[in-house]
Amino acid sequence: MSSELILVRAAAVRFISKGSGLGGGMGAFLIGVLSSQLNDAMKSSSYLHDMRRTLELLVPILYQPALKAAALDSSIPVNLSNLVESILHQSIQEDPNFDMTEATSVLTMALESLTIL
């Protein structure tokens, strides 16, 4: 992973965290964007890659109280549980096109997110 990519993700996490403190429903607004990204990622053909990129932003911001509360009010917990179910189901089927290393990291981040919530 390139250092520029890490810096961009860190800046995005910081921006979202700072934005949630503005009040007036900003936490719910910002979480809504990530929730829609989770929905879109589940529908894509390369959903593990897309889901990993979304979860790399979601996991650190869930430690912020305003964003955690907004996430609990959104569809994020349901989306994460559906993701865990999907990954476990595909790993049991032993699909040769299923990238197990990517699935392991996505599953770890999804379970960490559910633990935080």
C-alpha cells in the first residue's frame, strides 16, 4: 500500500471525525454516505475489494461517540451482519474465484466494527 493512499485515508477519517462534531445531524449525514457505500459494495462483482476500502474508513470512525450513535441508527449493523454471512457462506462453498486472503481481512474488519457497535 502506498504512503499517499494511507495519508488520504487518514485525512478522510479525520475529516469525517471533525465533521461529526459540528452538530445538527452531521454524524448521521456522514454515516449515511458510508452506509450507502456498504450497500453498493455488496452489489458489485468485486465486492470484497470495495468492502475493504469502505471498512478501512468505517472502523476508525466508529470509535467517535457521535458517529457510533449514528451508525447504530442506520443500516450499518444489518449490512455488516449480511456481509459476515455472505463471506462465511462463500468460504464454505470453496469457490476457486473467491479470494480468501481478501475475505479474511474484510471479515476481521466487519467483526471489529460489530464489536465496537
